[in-house]
Amino acid sequence: MIDLEKELNNFEYFCNDFGHVNLAKDKTYRYKNRQTQIMWTHWKARAKLAQAEITELKQKLEKLESGEFVLVPRNLSNELWEVMWKEFELSESMHEAHKAMIESVEKDHG
């Protein structure tokens, strides 16, 4: 969830910093100047999108940290190919070959 008070302070600081100082508000705390109100509406929308992206990245990081996923190189080394093929020849299972490759990477970087 975004911190609207913080976003409001950042927005007004930004406006002042760039010379847009028409920040007077009415009784409902909306900006009296239409352009300023539109800018604030866009600022809040951007903040919500940024927060959604942050939340999504945190979830992905949690998955990586959980051990459910591991990082493997894009291009497999000859050693990893050998590990996979050796396991495949023994088990005739790509699933087992894949597991053997992952275990080999984890052993090297564990």
C-alpha cells in the first residue's frame, strides 16, 4: 500500500522544485488549480503502479529465497551437459536428468 502522505510531500516538493507553485487546496483538499489536480492524479497512479511492481518483485525474491527455485546458467557448461546425459542414460528420464543438473549446480554454488 502506498503512503499517500509521503507521496503528497514528494509531489509538492517536486512541484516547488520545478517552479510550479500553484498548490492551493480547497476545503476537500483538492488542488484549486485544475492542472495541478490532474498532475496529482497522475502522480498517485504512478505511485500505485510502482508499488505494484515492488510487491511483485518482492514476491519473486521470496520464491527465490524459499529454495523453490534455483538459478542456473543460460548456457550450460560441458560439465553440466555431461551430468545431464549421464543421468539420462541411466534413468532414461529427462526429469531425473534435470534434477541431476540442478543438484550439480547447487553443489558447486551451495
